[in-house]
Amino acid sequence: MKPGEFASKASISYSTLDNIENERKNASLEVLYRIAAALKIPVEAIVRDPTALEIKANAS
């Protein structure tokens, strides 16, 4: 699927998707839910807690 097609499926603009992908802007909670819905996954699957990753790295 092309990025523009995915943006339409997620009901967000292509520029919003592009800015998020290229780390120029952070996604709002609403946009995260739209992206998750378009992917048919729970929003928790695309949101990570940096402190949880830090704890796992230190445990190794």
C-alpha cells in the first residue's frame, strides 16, 4: 500500500503521516488511534514506554 493510500485509510493527511514517519512531528493520541485502527491493531502495539525499554536494556 502506498503512503497516500494508507493516510486516506487512516483518515489523516499525507503530510501528517509524512511528518510522523520522518520524526518532524509527534502524533497526537487521536492520530495514533486512527493509525492503529487502519492497521487493525491495538494502539498499545504502536506506543512504547521508553522507560520499559531502558529497564530491559539494563537487565541484559
